[in-house]
Amino acid sequence: MYVQVIPVFGRTLQQYLGVGLDRFGLLLGVGMIPAAVACFMAGVLVERWGPRRVMAGSFLGAALGLALAAAGARWSVMLAAVLTITTFNGPIYLCLQSFLIELFPGSRRRMISLGLVSAAVIGMFYPLWAELLMKLARDVPAISFGQVLHIPFGILAAAMMLAGLRYWRRGGAQHVEAPQRDSGHLTVRLPRASVLLALICALHGTCDNALFLWIPRVLDSASYERLTFRPGVVMAGYGLAYTISRGLLILLPERLGRRALVAAPGVIGGAIALSAVMTRNQALTALGILAGSFFWSLELPSALSLLAERDHRSFAKAQALFMLASGAGGFLLTYVMGVVGSALETSQLWALLLIPLAGFPAFGLLSSAWLAKYASAPR
């Protein structure tokens, strides 16, 4: 939730916590580090024990983090909340993806796309909710920003706690599927081709995370003479574009466009968005990013399905490596963008968007090179 909500609160949250743009950037991106490490460890354990057992304890941990966010009015407490939420939330998603792949091994791209679509739907809902809460804080004197910040986190903490306790009591932690491997030890080794493709996928994740987190702050800045679109609306549109494109991917035959959908979308989408940002017009920038996201959202599920097809027994580990690298890269890029933004005039913040947007064409070029070398090579 924090990924979709905190960016929309933007300048108001900065003032509420009393922090500058660099600390705000740290708050946006720091959760990627524990999420990445937790997902990597979960990926190793899923191969040994299966996804259900690993997922069982994550619900209560996420509830603890949401409770911290509900109680914290200081930057340090919010930072601790973000670290806790992301540590326990990331493995839930990884385990869900692995579970779907196990259930439907012949529809890997569809199952990966389905999991990503569900995340995109959430990405549509929460920004609009945040915009509504901000409007209430502005228009209703009896409602303060502190209330709209902390109360929703408290409600979600209670819901997550109840769900976690219910799942635990019904045997989610005890009744699990058999281990995928019978070896007596854990291993993190992966084939070279799988490692390279996972790292290429991490480039997409790095740029996507940083772009998504900084879109609201940039579009609500003095870089533009006219602010046509509210940031939360643009973030919701971003989620809608992902939902539509990956929904269409679910409907396509499993192997249709198997290689083209890995290499081409980032080049096309990146070119559209970069051209729009260079206009320095807020409406064109927003629309260009939304149009570009429709294309580059296709590349990740297509690449991950190749990864699952190439080494399906170790897919959880490969996905964990992807999430580890994209989390670390996303944190670093998000924080660096905050540092760079602090050195820029507010009228120049539009240039920050060029940094993550350049990564999508780079993904297309790197994945094309991977396909040329490994797509037809023996496994």
C-alpha cells in the first residue's frame, strides 16, 4: 500500500514529517532492500519446502508494519514501518507466483501475467483513494492530514492481522505441499543464462519502481506551468495501462510473440515516453508515460515466462534473484533521484524522469542480445 499512497501525499507528507527531498526519496525507496533480501531467501526456501509454508508467517509480519505506520508521526517511525511492511509483503507475492506456476505449468506466461495484473489493479485503487483522502484533508476542517495518513494504515493492519490469524489457525503453516526437491541442503546456484535473464529483468524492475515512485512528485512540481492531471490520477492510469496490456497478454496464445514481446515493447514504449517528457508539458508527459507503459509492461511477464520455461524447477530462485536485484537497484535509483532532485531547481525536476525511462529501451537491447545467444541454446 505505501508504494501507491506515500508518493501521492508528496509535498504534504514532507512538511508533516519535516524532511527534505533526499529523505523523502529514501522513504520511498528504502523498502526495496528488505523486500529484495526477504524475497531472495523466500525463493530459496520455496524450492525446498513449497510456497505455502513460506507464505504462512508473512501476513502477521505485514500487519505489524501497517500498525507502525498507523502509530508513527515521525520520519523514523515511518521508516521502520516501511522496512517492516516490505520485508513481509514481498514473499507473499513471490510465493503466489510460484504456486500459480506449479498449478498451471503449461500456462506460465498467463499465470505470471495474472499475478502482475492483480498488482496493477491494486496500483489503480490506492492512488485514487489517496487523492480522495487528500481532498478530504483540504476541504473538511475537522479532518487533518495526520488522520488521513494514519487511520487507513490502522484499518489495513487490523484486516491483515485477522487474515493472518485465520490462515494460521486453518492449518496454513502445517498442511503444506511436498518439497520440490529431496536434497538435504539448500542451494542458491542457477544456470548462467538464467542469472543473466533475471538480471536483465531486474533492470525493468529497477526503472519501473523508481519511475512509479517519482511520477507524482515530479508531475506536481513547478516544472510545469499548468498542472492538468492530479498525480494520483496519473498513478491510477499507470495501473490501468498495466492491467489492460497484461490482461490482453493473458488472452493471447501462450507462445504467440514469444520473443518479440520480450525485445520490442521497451524500445517502443521508452521512445514514446522520452519524447513526451522532453515537451515539458505536464499533460503530454503524463499521457506519454501512460502510453509508453502500455508497451513496456508487456516485456516483464514475457521474459519471466522464458525464465520459468528454461529452468522451471529453479524458477522461484531465479525470480528471487530478479526481485533482489530490482529491489536493490530500485532503492539506489530512487534515492539517487532524490539527491539529484535536491540539487536541481524545482523548475528542472522534469529531467528526473529521463533517468528511469532510459532503462526500458536498454532492456529491449539487452534482452535481444540474450535471445540471440541463449534462446535456442541447449539448457
